[in-house]
Amino acid sequence: MTEPDTSVLYMKAKPCVFLKNNLCTLYAHRPASCADYPHLQQIRSKFRMKHIIEQYGVCPIVYKSIEKLKEKTGFVMQDVSS
């Protein structure tokens, strides 16, 4: 699929078809876009952020990256239901 109004391509399959036992089967030869994934330094649109958040539960790279960001920023989940 292509991100609207850009030439950015992303995989529609969840999880990545190249994951086996939660590990990348192409790791040593993965494309640059995979090596840089989840491209957190390049978030320019709500669409991309939404895509990254959707991948949190299925992509180990996204999960680990977001957890590291939460740790470094002191993120604390607050209960907003009350």
C-alpha cells in the first residue's frame, strides 16, 4: 500500500511475512527501510504515526522502540477513565 499523497510504501500484511518465531529471516540482508524501521525520526504525518501504533502489538521492532522511548522520556500511563 502507499501512504496517501506520498510515495511511501508499507506492508499490508500483519505481521511481516518475513518474521519466523518473532525473528527476521532476512535480517543480515534486509532492505535499508527495514533497518531504519520504524522511522521514528521521520514521522511527518498522522497516517504514519497511526501505522506505527497499529504495529505496536505485532512487530517486535516497533514494540521495543516505543518501550525504549517510554523509558527514556519517563512515560507514565495515567488512568483517564475517572
